[in-house]
Amino acid sequence: RYRLAWLDFLRGRPDQALPVFTALADGGKTVQVAIRASALLYVGRTHDLAGHREEARKAYQKVVDDYETQGRTAAAARSGLLTPYRRPTKTYP
């Protein structure tokens, strides 16, 4: 489920990905810790893209507070606390 939601997010369909990311983030011990943390990070990014900054900040803060051991994910969440997420621009050689 995570990979399909991630693909929806990458393809510009964050509204379709958000319910799946939310369910995974709230999945408790039935979902691996790394998946819960990453899903919550993408909940924050989805809220940022929708212009819901306070909701995004809450998600990022929860990643930092609850999943600090998830190195890159926690680092990305700390970055999200400082700067709203924006999709990378495409650059071609």
C-alpha cells in the first residue's frame, strides 16, 4: 500500500495518496516503524502542497518527536518544520 500511495504522490495525485499515508501512519504495531515514519512525513508534505501549513507542521513535529531514530526521515521532517515542502523542479541536461 505504501508504494502505491508514494507513486500517486509522485505522479501529482497527493489527494489520492493522503488517506493511505494517514492509515499507515496510524497503523500502530501492525505497520513497520520505518513505514509509519515515512508515511507521516508524506502526510506533512501533502498538507504543505495543499497549503495547510499548520497541519503539515504537526505531522513533521510528530515524526521528529516519535521517530527520531529514523535518520533521513527525521532529518527531512526537521527540514519541513523550517521550510514548506515544494515539489522539485525538473531539470534536463
